[in-house]
Amino acid sequence: MPFKIVRNDITKVKADAIVNTANPNPICASGTDLAIYEAAGKKQLLAERQKIGKIARGDVAVTGAYQLQAKYIIHTVGPVWEDGKQHEFDILESCYRKSLQKAVELKCESIAFPLISTGVYGFPKDKALQIAVSVFSEFLTENEMQIILVVFDKKSFQLSGQIVGEIDSYIDANYVRESHNKEYPVGNRGRVRSRHIPEEELYEQMLRSEDAEKSYIFDEESDADVRLTEPYMLSADISLEEQLANMGASFHEKLFELIATAGVDNKDVWKNANLDRKHFSKIQCDENYHPKKKTVMALCISLHLDLEQSKDLMARADWAFSPSSKFDLIVQKAIIDKQYDIMQLNVTLFKYTNEILGV
């Protein structure tokens, strides 16, 4: 099962196990801990938690979930950030690893995590995020479980300054004026021209705009025009019937040709694409199955295709990268830079677009 990132209140998430970033003592203090107690039923949960007693930092304990949409609450005590030299990284990694192991022991099919220790304990959010994603990625190579990372608001989800700078620069260089033209069609430009906006300022405005992060992402279920690719060029010297009989390989044929050439197992393909087994089985068994755009992108990442190979596979599924989609530009940059870790890519995608690949 794949990895998901959602922006929500963790007490409203449905999962077999919900992880609580707990106080070491059997009390409910503040933040996520207090929210979970109040949503689950403070009196009952606190009574069970008091029977457990103190929990060491980096360790876990389990209680019932009571009124939450879960079977269990896994309580884990994260590190208090001091300077990064007091074993904070090891303790935080232990929180994630032991929570996942406990979920396996409980036969959970899904587990929801907050960003542990990033509240009152002060662990830097970008560093905490990298630890979480690294542990999740390693775990999912050997296990099947739905992992949901729950972030409460935009400020809770931070990337390193270097990543943000590189992505912003790439979007700034490639985000086409077409986006502006969609918002201000030709018929309305008379009003727009009353104030000339230099192109550099226009791009800055779009990037600063909250709406810009959401407006130009392809909805795979939406209008057919986003699925147009470069047309197949017919020749006047050859009959239509002959040209149709000699079409290139289908998406299905090309995909499994690429998998065979790469010499990888199907299991590795769907795991590295952040797809679940049932979804990949449908792709494999139905030669006429038409995948969503994000599914094809995820497969391109999984197979470590270069940009031309990715464009070719996309076209065979009737899709194309859009120069006016932030989502598409970020995926293209990852391919160009040969950054094929889909977990890390999804962290970046979620930061900019609230969307991820696979699933």
C-alpha cells in the first residue's frame, strides 16, 4: 500500500492506528497530544494511559482509540530539540520505526502519523520531515501498509531552503505566460492593458499567489484538452488503413518492454511508483486500461526514465507534460536531475501543489 500526505486534523483521519506525539508522563499536556485525548474521550483514554506509566523517549505504548476513527493509538515520546547533538535524530527515528513495528504486530493495514516533535518540542520541521520520509521509504520496501503523514497546516510542512530555492528557480524559468492568458483571455485584454505588467513581475505575482499553487494542476478526471499530445503525422503517400495497421507500440506494450529491459521485478515497479498492488495488477492484466496521468508519471519515476523516454511513455497513454502546470514542471525537474526517489519527490510536490504521485 502506498504513502500519502494529507493536510488535516489527525483526530479526523481514518486509519487502523493513529500515532500520538505523547508526553513521557501519563498526562495530556498540549498540542497534538491534547487534541487526541479530547477527540478520543479524555477520561477513558487518560485512565488507560495511566496504567502504562512513564514512556521513555523514542519508545512506544498502545491504547485503545475510543471515539477516534481508529482501532489503536500508538503513543510515542519524541525528543526535545536542543542542538542536534543530544541524540535527537536517533530518538526521533526510533519513534517512527517502533511505531511502524508496533503497527505490524497489531496487524494494522494503515497508520497515520503527525510530524513528531515539531511542536512544543521544537524539532526543526525540515529535518523531522526528512527523517520521517526516510524511515517510511525503507519500511515500505519490505512491508505493505498505508502510511498517512498528516500535516495540520501549511506552516507545519517545510522543505529545506536549498530545495525550495531550486524548485522556485525552475518554476520561475519555465512557468509559461499561458497561465496568465487563461485567466485573462483575449477578449478581456483591453482592461488588462490599462496597466502593463512586465513579464518578470507577472511571474513573481503568480508564484506569490496562493491560488497559483492550486489553479494550474491537471485534474486527471477533467477536460479532454489536457490529454492532447503531439499529433501522429499521417503521410499523403500511404493509405490511412496501412498507417493505422503500423502504429507504434501501445502504452501497455511499451511499459512492459521497459520493465523487461530494466530487468526489475513488477513488485519493485509498483512499490517505487507509490502504487498499490491491485492498481498495478489492473494495468498488467488489462491491455486496454487507460491510466491516469499521475500514474504514468509515477511509473516514469519508478523506471528511472530520462525525459525523452518519459515523454514517449506519456504520449502512448495520450498524456503530455504541460508547461503551465507546477506539478508537471516539478516532475520534469526531478527526471532531468535524475532524482528518482518518489517519496522525496512527493514531499516536494505536496509542498507546492497539495498533490502527490501514485496512490
